[in-house]
Amino acid sequence: MLALIDIGNTTIAIGLSRDRMTIDKTIRINTAKTYLADEYAFVLNQSLKDVREAVISSVVPELNDVFREYFQNWLGITPMFLGQGMKSGIKIMTDNPREVGTDLIANIVAATEQYGKTCIVVDLGTATTISYVENLTFKGCLIAPGVTTSKNALISKTSLLPQVELESPGKLIGTNSADSIKSGLVYGHAAMIDGLVRRIFEQIGTPDIPVVMTGGHTKIIAPHCSVKVIIDESLILKGLLSVYRKNTGKSS
């Protein structure tokens, strides 16, 4: 069994693949930045007991050694970390390629393989990123606060506004505080994505490229976007699977 692991600031997504071609099962747990390897073992051992190989994308550096220790001590394997020197098939044309997150690269690998060598990738996570790829070349991205990050900042800085669950609002114009917050967060985020994507279309001179949306809040935000988007909630795990094959030559 191969484990594909995306360590994000809010959640950790784990895909399991038996044949190294498809993802059989997906597991999501909350990111615990203070956990040690033994504590993650308590959470993961049952689910990962059959794993013999692992490839990891991480944007939480403090957990890299923790997961390396977990796999080595509990499963007897050394995981592969997506990073510099690994084959991805993507050329990075930014001012400092080392700054580009491995999560962005994994998303782009999968998006360009499945939806088009030139595309836009929207990832709705702790941060919302909008990446532009042209003919397998990563040209850059826009980074904005994620919808939950925005919600938490709003509630923490306003004494009279209530805490709310992040969900699709029933109507555009809210008639109570909770619905008004939900509407502002969800419709506001969708409008931001629409506006930024359209600005990219204007800059590159065409709207005729796929826009792929992924990330934990996709189901909430995507229905309210006016720009046509392709939803793929497993995009990053598919990208990790592809990177694994590119760097090991294994397909089964």
C-alpha cells in the first residue's frame, strides 16, 4: 500500500493506493502541530497498518521530522518528501522557485495532466491560492486569506458579532447577524475568485482555459462562483501519486 499525504496548516489529507494508479481511500484528520510521532501513531496506525511506501507534501515544516520519525519507527519505511530535486514535469518561472509550496506543485501536476497543460488552479485552504500555469510552466499565483481564516479574523476582532458555522447562506442579503456573516464570507469569497480569475483571463488574453477548484471549502464556495470551474477535491493527492510514479518508475 502507498500512502499519499498532504500536510496542511488546518488538515492532513491521506490517500491510500494499492495499485499506484488510483486512490482507493481518503482519510482526513485535523493538523496538530504540537503532536509527536507517537501521538500521530495513536491516530494513524490502524488506517496505515498496510502501508509500505509514502510520499508527502508538507507546508508545515515543524511536522516534517515528526512524520519521518513516525514512518521510520512505526512502519519501518522512509517517506519521500516532495521538494527540490524531484521530477514533477512542471517548470517553475518565478522570482524564487524555492518559495513555491509543494502543495501548489502537486495540484498543478494533477491539473495539467487531467485538464489542460495551460490552466488555472484555485485551492481553497487556510489560504486561498490561484495559480496560473501556461504550457506546463508555473507562471505565478495570487494568495489571499482563506474563507475560514477570514471568518476567524472577523469574529476575533468584533465584540458583537456571533460565532457562526461556515455554510452556504440561504439568501444573499442577510436579515440577522449570523446569516449576514455567512453571506458576506461565502458570496464575498466567490466574488473575489470570480474577479481575480477574470483579471487573469484579461491579462493572458483568453478565457478559454480550464479553471480547476480544489480544497476543503470547494463544496461551499464553488456553487456561488459565476466563473465555470471544474471541481476536483482529490487534486493534490492525484498529483502526489503522479510525482511518485515519475520519481520511482513504479506503476503497480
